[in-house]
Amino acid sequence: MSSQQRLIHLRELRLKKISIVRAVKDTIFISLGVLSAAFGLKGFLLPNSFLDGGVMGISLLTNVLTDIDLAYLVVIINIPFIVTGYKQISKLFAIKTLVAITALALCLSFVEFPLITDDKLLIAFFGGFFLGCGIGLSIRGGSVIDGTEVLAIYVSRNTPLTVGDIILLFNIAIFAFAAYLINIETALYAILTYLIASKTVDFVVHGIEEYTSVMIVSERSVEIKDAITEKMGGGVTILKGKSGFGKTGHRTKDQDVIFSVITRLELQKLKTEIAKIDPEAFVVENSVNDIKGGMIKKRPLE
């Protein structure tokens, strides 16, 4: 075997190993997500006729009004969104989603969970928390157990509305129907459950260490760079900035622009270090949804 063939073989083995590890992680995430969502539904929401937003909210509302088994409703109502996911995202995503939703339906049918509490505030809080945790873990595994975002992505590509706008309007409609068909109190608790679930999804998917990209323009860029790399242990990229306009008019001297990505928890420390070195530095911050490679803090479970 030649050296080139050996390199190709090693690369294929590495890619295969990455695929296997990713598949194992996805399976664990989806399994834990299904169990968490089922616990939130059967241990809190379902026995007390509580609702949520999204497609799960439609399923719960239909269950309350018709007494049709939630396990059937979860699968039936999500079928159009699975098809949409197949067309708009990928075949693998649709298969994972179908498996996850089917597993959730089986858990709802055959796995028994104890009724935890009948306190309405605790039901809304912890029911939303465990359901949101389940949805978030499923997303980390490359699937969904609630098709709302799939619908939102599809509609946003065909209308001027953003994904966030569509999800908001979708849930307003669900809560309005709940208020009209059941009562306002149920709708209000449904809103509380949804808010807790959505925040939990964000936490599970993005983690507490959300990333922020920072661009710093300063005449003392070398000192700021050293503070980031030596004191904070971060990484930086130096961009060449051409002269432009400042407070004193046109600048003739080019200067370096520092680009760095840090976690939200490190942001205040960075601002303090910059203020110590150059209080007049120009700093721009941007939220970053995800990042890979480089000198960054690893999120847990990745």
C-alpha cells in the first residue's frame, strides 16, 4: 500500500469513527429527550389537563377536547411537519424526527410515570421544564418532537415573516383557542408553561455559555490582544483595518482590528480589561448561535 493510499484509508477510518460517535451521541440525546418529554407530559401536564404551545400544544388541546389518546395525536399531528422537514431540511432529519416522535408516542402509551403534584404553578413550571428539556435534547440529537420550527422555517422562506414571528403568531392562535374553548385561566397557565419550555429549550440547545463575537478597534490593540490571550486565555484574530474617519476627522494611520469570540460569562471581564487599557476603544458585540474549532470554550455534551 502506497503512502497516498494509506492516507486515504486513514482518512476514511477517521470519518467513519466521527460518524459512529455522532450517531451514538444523537441516539443518547434523542432517547433522553423522549424520556424527559414523556415525564413532563405524563407526570405533570396530561393528568391535570394543562396545555403548552406549538404542535404539542395542539395535541394537548385536542386531547382535552376530544379525549383521543395523546400518543396517537402526537404522531398524527406531526406527520405533515415530518414531510415538510424531509422536503425542506433533509431525509436524515425526517427519519430521526419520525423515530423520536414514534418513541415518544410509545412512552406515552406504555411507560408509567407517577403523578408528581396537583399544584398548578408547579405543574406549569416543572411540566414546561421537562418538556422543554426533552425538546432541546432532541434538537441536539438532530431531530424534533415538536414540528413548530419546521413549519416556521418553511413559511419564512415563502413570506416576509421571520421564524420568530411565525412561532409567536402560531402560539397566539393556540392560546386564543384555548381561552375560547376552555377558559382564560387554562390559556394563561399554557402561556406560562410555554415560556418555561421555550427558555429551557434555549438553555439545553445553546447552553449557559452563549457565544459573543467581539470586534475591538483601538490604538492600543497590542496590549488588548495580550490581555485576551494571556490574562483570559482566549484566542484572537487580527484584522488589518484601513484608515477611515474618527472623532478628529479623517485618519491617516491604519490600525489593527481585534476579532475574538468569547462566552457570555466572560464578556464583562473583557470589557473591564479593555477599559483598563483604552477607555476610548471602539467595541462591537454580536451574538453567535454556534461555533466550531479555534480557541473557544467547549460547551458541555458536544
